Amino acid sequence: MESYCRIVEFGSKLYKESIDLRDKVLRQPLGLQFSKEELAQENDSYHLVYIKEGQVIGVIVLRPLSDVIFKMRQVAIAMNWQRKGIGQSLVRFSEDFAYSKGIQIITLHARDTAVPFYLKLGYHTVGEPFTEVGIKHFKMEKNIL
């Protein structure tokens, strides 16, 4: 079966699969879970997924911050598919999508363990590290023009 990236509609079946993946990879290890309010706030965001063998194995959420800035959030790759280029493909797809929408800058909060991944893709750190959800993070951004 083929692999591909695509945008999914808020509330769709694939969107719900992406929530399950984000929950499993990002939330459960920290003892956190999504609230209905948190998920309801995602209706103005773009939801991008990587599908392989008919399943969502990667996800990125892009939230518009302004006419020229998107915030990349909730980047998650299924555990058994990590370190196989899925994340890179999905980030590049998200950058192409953002560029098509007239976006100039993508900003994100990277867990300290993910900083090398984003550095390889051309992102740079901005400011000092900070703690978010109990984990050390760095603000990072990239000009995609």
C-alpha cells in the first residue's frame, strides 16, 4: 500500500485517528489527556497526517498565529515508525502547505530531545529553554520563504 501526506478535516475519522496517535505518543507518557475544550480549540487549525498502509502514523497540527506565521504543534510519529524519515516527510509537507497559504515563518516549541531533529531541517532556537508540560522545551522557528 502507498504512503502519503494529506490534510484532514477537523472532526473527521482521520482526525480522530490523529488524536489517538497524539494521545498515545505525546500525552499518555506524561500522564496527561486531552480535554474536550482543548480539542474544540483545534477547529481553526490545519491537521496534517502521514498515512501508511491505511493508517495514520504521523501527525502535525498547524495553528495560524497571524497572516504570515503558523505554529507547528503536536508533532507525533507512531513509535514503531520513528527514525524512518516519516517525521521529515511530514514536516516538509507542512512547510510546503504553509508556503502555499502565504506563510513566511513556522514557529514551534520543541522538546529538548527533538531539537536536533528540527536543527537538521533548518530550524533555529530562539531565546532560552523553558518548561512546558513538565519537560524542557526550546522555542524554534524557520523562515520558509
